[in-house]
Amino acid sequence: MINENHTAATGTVCNSEVFTFPAVKKCAVQASFTGGEVSSDGGIALLRQTDRRIGLTRALAQVLPDPRDPGRIKHPLLSLIRQRLYGLAAGYEDLNDHDTLRHDLAWQTAVERDRALASSSTLCRLENRANRQVAWAVHAGLINQFIASFPQTPAELILDFDTTDDRVHGRQAGAFFHGYYGDYCFLPL
């Protein structure tokens, strides 16, 4: 028996050919399956929508210091934070991935820019500015966002931390042999 929404030859029949997202700099943003400018990271638009709803990157941009000369800034702090966090969420841990991603139209749209995003060097400078005070500001921002997601402040919060072994290849400083994992690794916790 064949369902009305399926055909034997083509599989599932999609109900919508075009998905519309909020505009970026007054430009329409649509997802379509008809070809044209193609990106392999279509899910980045959904990440952008989630961030817009919860306001995480905007909250972080408000608490992080930006010591750069305002007259020479090409990439606003909010754009840098979005680019880096979206990259981490999408599995692009290495900064050098951004040398290609910065030209991807889906990524530019997600970061709400209409030109090339920051290079890996610019993102590296952002990360290297971080110190203990910045880490505390980020943690406070994350905690405040989490608490604000509840209609009422929770009476108790349980944090369950699991370790993650980060295996090393070579003789990097800080790497030690771990008997459980049977290898040399960084074990941050």
C-alpha cells in the first residue's frame, strides 16, 4: 500500500520547496532545493534561529571586552563570537576551517554579514585575548542565559561533569599516560 505522500519511484514528496528565514541587512534569506549557490552547512541557518531566540551571542558580546580601535574594526565583536561559536557547534574546531567557511554564503547569512567573514588569524587574536576575567565573564553569561530560560529560578542546579580524553600524537607539554585510556592524552578535568 502506498501512502498519498509517497510514490514508488521518487520517495517522499516534499510539501514545501522554499523555506524562508528572517532577512539579513534587508536581503531575503530562503532555503531551496533547486540548486544555485550551494552550501553543505544548511543547518547553520537553524543554529542562527536558535541563537536569535535565546540571544546567547548577543549576551556574550555585551560582557566581553573589546580593546580594539573602533575606527579600524572590520569585524564587529558580535560577528566574531557568532562565527566562532557557530563553527564549534557545527564541528569546525580548528580555526583554519574558517579560511574557507568565511566565503560561504550560508555562513555569512548566519553571522548576519553580507561580505567575507573573519579569517582564522582574526579569530585567533580574539581567542588569545581571553584571560581569566574573560573566562569568568563568559561563564557568568552562560549561567545567566541558562537561569533566564526558566520561568522561575531553579532552587537547585546539578552539574554532572564527564571527562573527555584528548589523545595526543607526539610529545606535547601537558600530555600524560592515562592507564584507563591506555594512551597519552590531555585530560582537562
